[in-house]
Amino acid sequence: AGPCDIYASGGTPCVAAHSTTRALFSAFSGSLYQVKRGSDGATTNIAPLSAGGVANAAAQDSFCSGTTCLITTIFDQSGRGNHLTAAPPGGAASGPNAGGVDDTAAADGAPVTLNGQKAYGVFVSPGTGYRNDATNGIAVGDAAEGMYAVLDGTHFNGGCCFDYGNGETSARDTGNGHMEAIYFGNSGVWGTGSGSGPWIMADLENGLFSGLNVKNNPADPTITNRFITAVVKGQPNNWSIRGGNAASGSLSTFYSGARPNASGYNPMHKEGAIILGIGGDNSISAQGTFYEGVMTSGFPSEATENSVQANIVAARYATTSMTSGPAISVGSHVSLRATTACCTTRFIAHTGSAVNTQVVSSSSASALKLQASWNVVAGLGNSACVSFESRDTPGSFLRHANFVLLVNANDNSKQFKEDATFCPKVGLNGQGNSIRAWGYPTRSFRHFNNSLFVASNGGPNTFDTTSTYNDDVSFVVSTAFA
Ligand code: AHR
Ligand code: AHR
């Protein structure tokens, strides 16, 4: 049985079921998600390998070979057509794209295995969001509903709001109680739990709630497992937060009881849109990774949720390599040569904090050689990837800010470490490596007018142009000049 078969047996059927990694009904063999590739704009749908099984990641890999791919649709497996697509602009923010539409996720941004088979999650960077404002069967008003999501417990931030669940149909903040969604992250603006986060909380609009109190509820723990199961459910004047390790063990109940001590949340005023990766008003500052999740009709029992947790554990989520292509080994010293026809004698170098390409050779001055040489260290923000320390400025690293590549001193902040972490993959033009920003897997090192950016293929910035993209993001990595 799949999670939604279990919810159905419990009398609280799935009315939305989203996953890019596996079928959530044992009989489901339809499309899990759609990807769109950068080379020609073509799309394809990815289905499970067999009914009830893991997504056919190999089909994606082959369709996306030598180009970029984005997850354009996450299909609803429940049969109700509650599919998720790029979110429209909202009251809080417009997305980065034409018409204010949010970004969509890199199709290969969150690789994992399930029972040893490769699959991809949905890596949400700030600016990324999915939504459906015209749903079927999702709870409205004070009606009962349940939901769970499997998330990456190590990918979070304090921005508003990495959510999955019930939001406003207008993408506007229409008041307290107009949302009921799972939140995961370490925002301390509204509620908090014990420790420093991240926490599973409920986004009920104009507040992230960790229990009965509006601010702190110490029974809601900091949760840091690589894979987490997060549960939020609500019914008239009663709701719960539950959670646990999605890779082993059982769920714990972090809160169960009355609606929060604040006006507007009892009764609730749910509107029934579905959001992923954003707040109800399209607040787009948050990050996180989503693997699977559902919304139910009715308030699921703990016994039903415990069976769903056992099913998730049996799916055996596990990590896999975040890199591909020629090895860029920790401890090595490297120089990175451009491969675009204009520029094959140019290497990534820095002039102070600015990062550029410069013509460097074995006969160059030693100062220039050092400017074009980098120590490869374990990724400051994720040790599955790497960081590049300047050879002539120890303690300073390549990092992006506003998608411009810079050399800056490590200030030890979470933001710096993440901005300085890169996951090399096989070069998009077949040469060397494309060096992806860990926090923005749609974006890779790109030289553009001899300056360095982290660029996406056809994004909103001038340096995102599709023209010569594959060549501009492919660098041959060799032993350092100095
Ligand atoms: O409740 C927290 C956030 O507040 C909601 O997600 C958003 O709609 C509002 O800005
Ligand atoms: O480069 C993109 C983002 O811009 C970085 O993550 C952040 O430091 C800045 O806001």
C-alpha cells in the first residue's frame, strides 16, 4: 500500500498527493511530474518505473542530457487535478520572472535514492514557489484536514515561508486563520520551539505556530534529521503538529490541542489553495526541499499517520552523490579554464573581490597565477559539495551575492557558507565541469563579458541569456598555476 491507500483505509482520503520521487497510491502509474528543458523548451512527463513505484529518474536524465531542466508541474496523484505549477505574484512579492511568476526548481537539484533507486526531490531556493488556486476537494472554512510532507531537514532558512499546504486562493494575506500549512525552517519572527531550530510549525496566516502559545512552545523540538516527516492537521478548535525522522523510527506528537491563544484562528477560514515553498501571500524568501506530501479530507487518526510513517521509512530515503563529471577533489589546488570559443585561454581569476576571467599561462607573472588559483575545500555549507578558497587570500572564498560571483572573507554566517558552496557536475557542453551554486541549483558559474556570475539558462538577468549558455558554464579544471 502507499500512503494514500493508508489514509483511505483510515477514512481520511488524500485529496491531493504530490511527489517527484514515488507513487503515493499502490496503483498509481500516471505522471508524477513534468520537466521542461532549456535547449528547445520541450517537456516530458516522468512516471513511476512501475505502478506504486519510484520515479523513473533515468528518463529525466536522458531527456535533460546536455542541457538544463526545470520541474514545471508536480501532478496530483489523487485524481482531483490539484496539480502544482509556478506560483503567480502575490500580495507580499512578485516572483523573479516575466509577469511576476516565481521560479521553478532545477529538475536535478535534490538527488536521493529510495530503496537504492535514484529519484529527485524539489529543491526550493528563495524565489521558487508552486501553487494551485483553483483546487478540488481541499478543506475550506473550518473543515477538517490532514497533511504530511517529507522534507530535507538540513535545507532551511529563516525567511518566510517554506510551506506546504492550504493557502489563500488570491495569493493575498486575507487574515488570520486563512491558511493551514506545514512550515519548516528557523524563522523566529512568529513562533519558536525549543533550541535554535529548524522547527516544524503550522502557518495559519500572520503567524507560524508551534503550539498553543503565540510565541514559544518548548515542546516543539529543533529537528535536524537529513530526512524528516512533518505533519500538521486541523479540525474545529483542535489541531496537531507531529514529526519524526523519515528514514527511521516513529512520529512524535509535538502539539495536540486547542487553536492558538490569538483571535481569528477559531473557527478557521481556510480557502483551499495549495502552496509549496512560499507563504500564503507569495512571500518568497524561504528555502527547503520537498520530496513528497499529501493533503487529506478529514482529520487523520494518529494510528493512520503512524502507518504512513512506517510506509515512508520503508521507502528508504537515502542520500546520493551531489556531484558528477571530472573529480574536483578536496585538498587539490585548481585553475578553471573557460571553454567558450572566445575565451579558451582565459581562467577564473579575481581582482580584489571582483571575479573575472583573465588570460593566464605558464609564463604569466606569479601574482596573476595566484589570482587564478584556488584551494578546493569541503563545501562550507554542505560537505557533499566544495568551496573554492583563494590561493592568494587565505580565508576568502568564491561566493555569490545577488548572483554575482565575488571573493569575500568567510564571516562564518550560514548565508556566507551556503553562498560559497558549489556542486560541480559534468560540463553542460561536454567539457569539464559546470559548477552549480548549492543554494540555487538552477545557477552555475558563468563568464559573461569576462565577469563571473551564477547564471540560469534563460532566467531574468542579462547574464542568464541562453546564448552560448552551455559553453559559458563549462570549465576545464586543472592543477593550479600556483
Ligand atoms: O503566516 C506567516 C506568513 O505571513 C504567511 O505565509 C504569509 O501569507 C504572511 O506574510
Ligand atoms: O546570490 C544570490 C543571493 O543574493 C545570495 O544567496 C545572498 O547572499 C544574496 O542575497
